[in-house]
Amino acid sequence: MTNIDQYDYHLPSDLIAQQPLEKRSDARLLVVNRQTQEILHQHVRDLPEFLKSGDCLVLNNTKVVPARLMGRRATTGGRWQGLFIETDPQGNWLVLAKTRGKIQPGEKVILENREAREDTELELLANLGGGQWAVKPLSGESPFDVLERVGRVPLPHYIRGGEMMPEDWKDYQTVFAENPGAVAAPTAGLHFTHELLNKVRAQGVDRQFVTLHVGMGTFRPIGVEDIDQHEMHFEYGEINQATVDRLGEIKANGGRVISVGTTATRVLETAAASGKLEPWTGKTNLFIRPPYQFKAVDALLTNFHVPKSTLLILVRTFGGDELLRRAYKEAINEEYRFYSYGDAMLIL
């Protein structure tokens, strides 16, 4: 299973969800049982039926920042677009940028706020290759203060060509988002409402939080034929000692660690690289692919993923290739809604 074409599938474009359902937990839930090979059709609101007292949900509490930037070049007036990725220790920004013509270090870009009015300036410091630039905001403000004023919701291109609507401010954020830094949502978490979380807790299911700041590399298709040659992107994550201790208790008492999303999965598996779950903070480029053996995760709640992506490979590695191929085929036949605003799958 090293050829990328083995992770391709055809998806009718009308199955790509363009907005979430009015109530998040009304999304459909394809339940896949690895032991029995059975596939059931449910809804996310039915999740408690598949959990038991003593289990634990692990959720990613990253918060999506309004990272999409619009502006114009100060010298030519030409349009400029950017995507904020992160800051470095000196306070400079790393952005993914594009514009017409050749732009040079030292140029300035005037950012526009969401009313298309001129706001702050960025100075372009260095071209880092691959469309990435080191830039310096000239206002001296914190990056999140600037982004809250001028940034747009960084929707994936398959949702309305990346063009946000006012509702996306709320829709493209989990109800438990806390730590700002992601430029894409941990989409499995989007299905949860406070009502559903409370219902799960009432039946004795614990919940713990980890952080993974999702980067745009998450959605980047693999461009090489042999997946072992793919250069995996880095993302910042963390899991603290208290969470590690609690998950150890869960396991010791026979409970299951149920990871909500591929992002939480990558944190847990990075932190368990030694074979034992340990506290961890840093950047991970863990690429989960066959014949990877999972060390920390017992079950996985996840959305349906883009063909030829690292996320699809992770899910197929966890669920079993033949079973997950069948599950995706059934989801398409039953017209499930796919990708970030779409339906979900629970792999037990």
C-alpha cells in the first residue's frame, strides 16, 4: 500500500458539503466495526449509543484564526493574497502569498480589513520558496489582534472556492475551541454541540483535550507516486501530564480512548512514540501509513477525507484498507456529505 493511486476514489462534486447542517449533531454517522466488519448508518446525535461508561473522548481544542489576508502592493497597487501560517520567535510572520508579477523583498503590502478599507502594512522580508514569505507587520501589534481585524475565515478551496460567508465565523469553529493557532478546523470536532457533550458526560464518558494547530499542509495532496517519499508537514501540538495520567487510568480500567479527529490522533500517537503515552509539546510531522501500529488510540471519530491525502491514508491504516474502501463506497452510494462541513464516520 505504498502507491498513491491506491488511495484515490471518485466523488461526485454535489456530495461536497458547502455548509454545515443547521444543528451540528444532525450530521449522519457511518459506524464501522473493525471486529465484526459491520457498517451501520446512524447520526452523530446517536454517538452515546456506541460509548460506554469509562470511555474517554479526546478532542482538539485548537482555535481557528482568521488567517486569510487580502491587500495590495504599495508600489504597484496590484492585488495581493496571503495566508498567515505562524510567527517566529522574533515576531515575524510566515505567510503563504501570491500576487501578479514578481514581488521583491523590501516591498510593502497594505492589508485591507473585511470592509475592504486600508489597514496595516506588512513588509516583505524574505522569499522562503514554495510561495512562502517571511513578513513583518509594521503596526507592532500581536498577530491575533491584526488578524481579528483584517483576516478572513480560511476555508478550504472546495467550500465555495474558499470564499467565506458571515456564518462561517461560527460554523468553522468547534464549540470547545480555546487555543488560537489553527488555519484549518479540526473538522471531526465541528459535529459536537454543548448538548451532545453534556449527554456523553452524563453517561460516564470522560473527555480530555489536546492541542494540534492544524496547518494548510493537512489538505495538501500527495504529489509523489510512492507515499514513503512524501515530505510530511510539521504542526505544533501538545498534551499535558494531567491528560496523560487520566488516559492511563482510563486504559487501566478497561475504558477506550476515542480520538475525535485525525489531528487529536496525531498528537496522541506522537506522544506515545516510545510505546508509552508521555507529556509532549513541540512540532510533529508524524505520517501514519501502513504498516503503522497504533499505540494510544482505540477508536476514531473522523470526517470523510480528500482522495490521495495523508488524512485518508491515516484513516485507512487505522480502520483496515478493505473495510474502509467498502465504507467509503457505501457512503458515496448513500449520498453522505463529504469533507469539512460534511458527515462523519466512527471507526470502532
